[in-house]
Amino acid sequence: MNQDKDNVNKMFKQFKNKYVTVDLRGNYQSEGKIIAIDNYLNIILENENGLETVKGGNIIFISVKEE
């Protein structure tokens, strides 16, 4: 069971320091670089407005932007 949890952590960590577009509930969208992510998909984005916190429960889709 613990091994599955570690695999999830590694999957989420691959998004760190990537530029992404995040689709949120209510037809909202955010863009920026992920500087922190946790097991609940809560993320902190760095964008032109500074730092933005996005709750994992509001995320519908995350797409990595091509650099």
C-alpha cells in the first residue's frame, strides 16, 4: 500500500518547474510555472501576477505547455 502512495508522489513531482495551463471549475483557467505540488494536487503557480495557490479539488485538467 505504501508503495502505491510513493508512485503517486513521483508522478506529481514530474510537473514541478513545468509551465502549465490549469482548467478549473467554473470555466476558469490559470497559467504559470508549478513551483510546489502535493498529494492532493494543491499547486502553487508562479505567473506574471506573482504566486497563485490552486486547490486540488478545483482542478479539472492540467496540461503541460511546450517550451
